Amino acid sequence: MTISPAKTSLANMTVGHKGKVVGFKDSGKAYRKKLLAMGLTKGTEFTINRLAPMGDPVEIVVRGYNLSLRKQEAAVLLVEGV
């Protein structure tokens, strides 16, 4: 399965997909600073590493480390497949 290059939410991607951060949803201002501090800046590439059985949290590999994000945080990121 491939992800189209159109903008989507990180929460909509599945294990093994690679993507790139293209921005943040306007409704996620509470999480924006936190995500930026974790290295999720525009243009950063990542790979979906694992999903918990209920889909929360999602683990991504970004900038050489594993990062777990809650579903609410992941939904704020706008990404595109690469």
C-alpha cells in the first residue's frame, strides 16, 4: 500500500510507511511547541516503526531516534508520503 503525496495526518499512516512533515493543523496549537522541540520541524523525514494494538501510541523513527506520540499528538502533524 502506498501513501499519496497529498497532505494527510500522521495518525492515518501505517507501519513501514515513510513520510515528511509538511506542517501542523491549526487546531493543534497546544502540541505544536512540544512537537517542534522533539525535532518534528517542516521537511523532517520519518518512518512509522510501530503501532500499539489500539493505535495509541505510534512510534516513529526520526532524526536517528525512536519517538512515541499519542494519537492526539500524531493527529496534529500534517505529513506527506515519500
